[in-house]
Amino acid sequence: MALKKNFITGSIEVPFKTQETRIRNDRQSVFQIVRDLVQAQFILGDEELTRRLWQDVSDREIDIDRVINLMYTCSCHEDNDEMTEVDENYQKTGLIG
């Protein structure tokens, strides 16, 4: 008896609203990691926590330059509007700062 495999080829279209939600959720999780890194690295000076957070960035395959850009370019890491503006600029241009 031969088994027949049916494969669906082509790309799966994700509705725009779903893509927008995914991007927003991704951005918020990146912002939270950045805030945690700023707290651990700059305020607390906690080397172990900093190391674990950077490992989390690596494990989640988050763009390291994106994180560094947010850490050093934003003057207020609690300001979502500023962080969004800085992040969107980085996403469009790929330039830090």
C-alpha cells in the first residue's frame, strides 16, 4: 500500500492585522529586554543578570545591533513613543544612532 503525501506549496498569507499584532508584541518584548538590560547593566551593575539577559537576546535571535541601538540611543527607556521612533528608524535604515 503506497502512502500519498499531499503538500501545500506556496506561501501562507498572514492577514495584515495579525502581522501588525505580531510586530507590536515582538517590539514590546524587545523593549522589555532592553529595559531589563539597562537596569541590570547600567543601574545595578549586576554582571550575572546582564550575562543571562544577553544570553536571552541570543537565544531568541534578537538583532543585537537593534538592542544596542535602543540601549544607547534612547534617553528615556520608559517612553514607548521614543523607543518606537528609535526602533522604527533602525528597522528602516539599519543605522545605529
